[in-house]
Amino acid sequence: MTELMNAPTHTPRRTGLAELVQRIQPVARQRADAATIAQQVAEVLTELRPSPDLLTEEERAGSPESYTRHTLHAEATFSLTAVVWRPGQITEIHDHLVWCTFMVLQGAETETLYDIDGDHLVELGERQRPTGSVSGVAPPDDIHRVCNTGDTVAITLHVYGADLSNGTSVRRTYQQRSEDADETTDHL
């Protein structure tokens, strides 16, 4: 019988993760409004400039089926998740339960922003986010869809204001309306 403690374990080396967690902890734990925390976490990411080396080579490759998530750290006040997007991969239109700050570590992405107008979701426009872009948002102003519109693998680092080790930060998803007369409007 092999002893469990002698079984090999493999925890990938995550270059820069410890410092990133240490710098985000006091910001995420403060008693401030969600938008302020999201912006202060954005300042930490801007200063530290984490790299794709937070992920292993295998993790950085992504999956041909859909974008992939890698939880790097989770505690009561925040979670760090890396998302790997192959060209053309896209999220549903969605919003969040908690604040979120993200940084594009590699490649580029396009974020389409939406707002609610009565009982419809209206497209406000797009933001092109190249490598190094950082943004922080908080509900209710966070309805969006994200897509890798580039021709290389994109990697984004997301910091969410909750422990998401057993779940997601998505509050609600929205379905695209298929009517020809109003293609930029969605139903709630």
C-alpha cells in the first residue's frame, strides 16, 4: 500500500502570484464602495504588470471548444482567475454579482458594452483592449460581452470581489434578439 503523503503532487509555479495576492488583499478587504475597490485593484495591476507566466505553457494554449478559466487564488474577499481565449471565442452577454477588475496579459480582446432601456438591452459600443489594458467595473454598470477578435491566443487576468472557487460571478445572461429590424437590441 502506497502512502498518500508519498504520492507526487504537482502545483505549477506561478511567477508573481504571491506578490499579486499580497498587494490585492488590503484593497479587497477594505470597507469601500465596489467601484472604488475595482479601480484601486486596477491600479495594483497597472503597477505590477503581471505576465502570462502566471500560467503553465499547457494552460496558455487554451481549448478549441471554448475559452478556459484557471482559478489562481480564492479567498473570502476576492478571487483571481486567468481566462484563455483562442481567436473567435466569445462570452454570452452578461452582467456580474460583484466588482471585477481585469487586465489583458496577452493578445487583444473586444468588449461590447450594453445598457438597459425599458425592457430591452441596447448596445452602447465596443472597446478594443490590447495587451496591457486594465479596467475595473462594478454592478449595475457592467453588462457586456467579451470576444477575442484577434488572430492569436489572448489571456486576461480577472480579479472578482468574492470567493468564486465553487461558482461564477455572472448574475444574469441575456439572449440576442433575432429580429432583422432591430439587431442591436436584446430582450431582458
